[in-house]
Amino acid sequence: MGLAAPSFAYGVGDFFGAIPTPIQRAMSGLTFSVGQLHQNYAEHPAPGSGTPDPADTQTGNITSYGVGMDNMGGHVGLSWDMNYSKGNTSYNGYLNNPPTFTPLTMPTKAKIFDGMLYSKVGFSPDPHIAIVPDVFYGFHYWDRNNSGSPHGYDEKYFNTVSGFGVTLAGQPDLSLPIVIQVNYQRGTTHNAKMTSAILPDTANLGSKPWTRYGAQMDYTPWSHITVFASYTHTKFQYGISQTFATGLYEPNSTTKQNIMQAGVKIHF
């Protein structure tokens, strides 16, 4: 008497199958987007310094523009993206004349430039789903310019970042051209630094943890066009700098960026 082997529509042997074509399409193309970046930056003084914590913050919403190029195949992909954000945010800090700290608020012209390059390897354990791990390398630049205000000055921050992540992409209904993506990346900043006319030299800010997570919904009404809406949250830190001969230093800080965008992907 023979035993019948079990039958599966998508068996164990297909667990590392190629990414389904609709998900490949949603993760490919020349991308243009526009939206809003919310910045939440805070500086934290050294313990025991007597300075209020946070020593100052920078918050506000500015317009954000994105461009990118993605190419996701059945198993291997490569992509890059850049975001440029510009507008006015609000500085909230103090005039520092210990032991007196007088609250100070002033507008700030902000320019933020973020870029990222991803290398990806993906697979599909189910016709509805793709799992796409990645490694990445990128940079962040922020021009913090309140030099037009009394007591104001200009600071420029820069760092590179590298790490790894994963994207889970799914097509909830195979009859509809809709793909949903969620992603998580983790890494470390490198070469973090700040320059300013009020400092005699570059402030070195060390290497600190960096994280990002986000979600995106893609809708492909035509074979050559996908429209999408996305949200990303990025968080990272800068460390305390060296102390200069003038007694000035750059304190520890935390940066949080939330970007919401809508855009279009063109498929070739």
C-alpha cells in the first residue's frame, strides 16, 4: 500500500523563489516625489554643566523633494535615492550667560540633503510576499542657518552612514495592482562633524547608532506608471565634540526626521 505525498500550491522548494513580477515592478523605476519633512532636533548638555536640558531644539515642517532609481529583479536589486528639503524651522534655546539663561526663539533657514545607495537580495516564500534584505551606504547634510537673526550664526552638519536592513513587500490581492512595503534599517554614522564660523576648527562628533523605518503603498494603473505614497522615520545621534581653546564645544544631540511624500515611478 503506497502513501500519497502531500501537495502544496507553493511548496517548500519554492520558499526562495523569485520575487513576483508585480512586486518587482513596484520596487523598480525612475522615481519623483514631493512632500513634507518634519524635523525634531535637540541638543543635550554635559551632565553637571548647569545648562538646561535640552540646551536648544530645532523643529518645524519644510518641503521635501525626492528622486531615485530602483531596479529589482527576481533575486537581486540595486537602488539609490536622494531627498532635498528646504524651508524655515524654529530655533528654541537660550542666551547663555551663566548663571542666567534667557529663553531665545528665532527662525532658521534649513537645507537638508539625504542620499542612500542600496544593494539588495530578495526571495519570495509565497506568491503574495517578498522578503528583501539589503545593505546600504549614504550621507546626511544639514545647513542650519539663523545668521540673519540677532545672536544667530550658521552651522553645517555632515555624516555618512552604513548598515543593513530588510523590506517586506506584499500584494494583498493578486487581482489588484497594489503593493504594500514596510522596511527597517539599522546602522552607524561615520565621519560626523560640524563646522561654524564661531568655532576655530571642525567639531568632530563621533559614530553613533542610526535607525530608519517606513511604509509605502504602490498602485500601478498602467504598465509603465506606478503612483505611491510613503512615510519614513529616521533617528540618529551625534556625540559630544572636543572642547576648543575658547571653551566652546558641540554637545550630544538627537535628530529625528519624519518624511511623508507622494510620487510617481516611471518603468522603462
